[in-house]
Amino acid sequence: MDVEIDLYSGRRNPVFSLAPEAAAELMSRIAALPPAPPGAAPLQGLGYRGLRITGGPAADIMEIVVSGGVVVARDRNGAERVLQDAGRSLERRLADLAAASLDPAEMSVLRQELRGGPETP
Amino acid sequence: MLRITADIFSGRPDPVSDITDANEVRALLREVDSNRNLFLGEAPAGSGLGVRGFWIEPLNDEFGSEFGTEPRLYLPVGAQAHGGRAAEIGERLVTLMERGEPAASGEAAQPLDASLREFLIPQLAAPARLTVTDRTAPAETEAEAERGSEEATAAITCTIELGAFNPGFWNNDSTVRLSNNCYNYASNWRTNTFAQPGRGCGSMYKAITCAEVTRASLCDGMHHRFDCFPDAESPRYLVALVIAPGPGFVDFHWFRKQKEGFWGHKPGPTDARNTDNSGNVIYNPETANRGPYTVFCGYLYGCNSQRQRIR
């Protein structure tokens, strides 16, 4: 299972792989998420936009976007479920998992985004 | 009864057709009423050669309340159209004209038949691209004048193209969306390689700075703004380069000017759009909310050989 940190526009985004145990934990957490309130949508535009997960064990899921308190799971037929990630806890968990394989500067950007303000040293 | 006149010819009488079927007239008037913004009271001046539009006019007072106060209405089409539905309504008018009666008062006007229809239909839609003149702003020349430049009073002009905003091309297919970035969008060329400035010419940027990304783009074949390309290099798009300087977040991004007057862009693997980070339509990439891309590097022109070179 690969996780892409959706940051950049011109450059390729950084990608890391999840270990099978982490992938299983992620899928079980996603399965327990409630539906998001109407109008909830992932972050868009220039800058950090969230994390995009592909290659999951569920054959029917094409991609999962974890972004700004919302999780969007799209299947291969184009149908999507929009779920609520209260307190961005799933996003933070993925960011923790990214720390081992991400460039420290990019990791700093990610932590700053999830903190919602400038990172304290 | 309703009369439709196709505004096509310059020297010959235009085709005119009378629609006598009351149901068809009412259906058309309902469509006119719900798309009133596409119609004018008069034909615009200087609409050029080829099909310019259609006049519709009731010939009696039976449809007065449905038609409104104007004695006749004009539907501009093609480059002069006031909206995308003008072409659709124009096509409906052509079909009605074919089925209608050639107007008795016309002086040997050509009837609207199948051959004329084939000529008309492709011209109804607005062209996908506009050719315009890009001119140095007066302020620039005045500033140069103050500095005493001898060439200051002569504005520099280049002929460029502006493409129609068509985000569906980039967004509808997930492979196209995920595999093409802002440089693909600015170049209007899908490579599915997440194109990088300079990679196509064998000299990719070595740092993400205005100077280096500009150098790499020029190597691919772009020109600085007002360094004109010849017509053979059409389409010559006006694009803008910005940089996210960091620390931490270091990247480049491109915008492309569209024929609708705004700027389009594609943030990495996400949807192409014409709005900034505040959700506002981008009319000026220098002042748009660009998130971390805070450095505005400048404007360049793309061209046909450049876009085919990008990798």
C-alpha cells in the first residue's frame, strides 16, 4: 500500500510504502469512520492537500484520500464514500508513519500543516 | 408565424425562412426566453466574415407576450457568442429554417438546404482558440520613457493564442489527471510523464529558483514575454511562472491565460481549475492567492515546438 503526500504542483510528490500491519490498521480505522457531514470536502489548491493511498488490500477500492478531516474512498466504478476523520486523527497517524521515509524539510511542512500553524522548534 | 434570417453573406441576400408551425414557434420562444442573455436587440458591429448570427422576428402579434418588447432579436454565434448554448440554439434555428418556408419577400435568397447546413454548423461553436495581440502595458513604456529610452514610445506587440478553458480534458480521466502537472497544463500538452522544465531538451533545472526554472523552460523552447514567435509556432500561449521558495516547501508552478480572460492552472496531480486558494477566479496571477508559491517569476510564451518537446 503506497501513500503519496499531496504537496507539490511541478515536482513529483513524495511517496512511501506502508508495512502490511500498518496497512491493516489503517483499513480497520477507515472502516469504523462515520459519514462526513454534507458539503465536507478534501483540501484543494496550491500547497498541502492531504494524503492519497493506493494499492490497498481491498480489491474494489481504487484510492483513499485523507485530507483536512475528510476521508474519501473511491472504488473502481467511480463511486465514492465521504467519511469524517474527526480531529484529523487518521491524517496525523499517517503523518507519523511518513516520518521514517520523508525528507525532514517535507516532514516539517506536513507537521506544520497538521498543527494548523507554524512549527515550534 | 416567426421569421428566421441567417446573418451569413456580405454581398448576397441572406437565407430567410418562415416557421408556420405554432408548436415549433412556441417551443423555440420558450428556449429564447430561458436563454435571453444570449440574445441582443441589434447585431454587434464588425462581426467579421462567415456565419455571424441569426435574426428571429414574429410576423404577427400572436406571440407578443412570449417574445417580449423587442421587434426582433439577434443571436450572435461563433466568436461573438455570449455563451456556450448559443451554438446549440443556432443549430436548432438551422434545423427549423430547413423545415420552414423560404420567405416570400426574399429577393432570390439562397434557401437553407443541406449543403448550406454543412457549411454553417461547424461555424456555430465558438473557436477553441483566439489569436490576439499581446502588447506592453502603457505604464511600462512610460516608465521607460522617464528613463529616457529612445524606443520607449513604441509599444512592443506579439501575436499570441488563448485557448478555451477545458478542464474536463485534464480531469475526467484519472490517468490524465494524475500523470500530468502544471507544466503540462501550461504547455497544453499531455505527456503522462509529469513533465519537468528542461527534461525534454536534455537540461533540466538544477535548482528550483526563478532563474533556473526559467532557463530550463527557455531550453525547452519557451520565450520571454514580448520575444515574439512566428505564426508557424502557433499556438503561442501566455504563461506565468511562480516559485514556492521554502523553507521546507520548495516547488514551481505555472498558470496559462485562457480565452475567457481568466487564467487556468493544474496543481500537480489534482484537477485543472481557474480559481486560486481563496476560491476566486484568477484574473491576475501576480495578485492571486497562491498559497506557498509566493515568488512571482514572470511571464513567458510557450509555442508549438516547445510543447512537443516537453517530457
